[in-house]
Amino acid sequence: MRESGSGAAELATACAVCGGKARVSFTELEVPHFGRVMQSLLQCRACGYRHADVMSLEQREPAKYTLRVESPEDLNARVVRSSRGRIELPELGITIEPAAEAQGLITNVEGVLHRVLEVVESCIRWAENENERRQAQKLARRLRRIIEMAESVTIIISDPTGCSAIISEKAVREALDVQEG
Ligand SMILES: [Zn+2]
């Protein structure tokens, strides 16, 4: 891996989907109150596949972060989510398990809620019956209200690799029992 002066590096690899030539770029950055991370982005020109992830460059313990989202500051709190991070919104009964296709990213709480809304909207499209569709529509409406700050919610992000975090003084950090993850 060749590293440029800016801390970005790039290397050629085989695409996990089509086997074609893909490139992965790495960018190292410092996330305030969290530490050094490496962001990676794989892009395949042949089939358009993209995969983003975030890795920690520091030793980390499995951790769980809980934040009560009730103000614009909470919506703006920065979130680091690796592809192993699990997102829960207990009041809404929503859990998003890390799938093989999960993308790691650095965003904020609002960005995470938009991502959850996308998942719920795809459930509306793929619902097998009217009841499922109505349930998903109800959840989508609540998520939009939460994003507009008309309703508050608790968000929990847990990661057995410790590389996911909600960066806010208000967020409660606990050690995660890896057996449950
Ligand atoms: Zn490809």
C-alpha cells in the first residue's frame, strides 16, 4: 500500500461481486473524542459495487452506547458505525442487525435515522400483506416525526469490535457482553 502525503492510500483488488478490477481507497482520520479510524471505500467500475467501512486504528473493547434523542444537538451528535454495528430503537421495536452488506460510515444521529427510514420504506415496498404494510407505514411516520423533533426516541448502537460509537457527552457507554453480540 502506497501512502500519499494526505494520509489517503489506494490499492487494486478483485471485486467481491463480479470479480472484476476494483479499487479500495483508505483514508485515515481522527474523530474527536473517539480516536483514529481508517475509512475504506471499495468501488468497482465494472459492476458499480461499492462498499464502505470504518476500522479502528486503536485497541477497543466491545461497547454499547445509548442516547436519548430529544434535542437538535442530539440529532447532530456524531456517530461512527462500523459494518459490525447493530442499531436499535427500542420504543419502535426496530433492530437493524449488521448484515454482510452493511456499510460502515461516519455520520450523525439524524443520518442513522434516515438510514433506518430507508430500511422501513423498503419494508413497505416488499410487505407481503396489508397488515405488514400498515405496520411499516406507521413506523415510517414515527421516524419522520422523530427526525422533525416532534417525538423523542432512544437509540442504542452496539458493536462487538468496539468500533461504533455515539459521540455525545449525554450518551451512556457500557461494556458489551460479546456473547450477546
Ligand atoms: Zn464488480
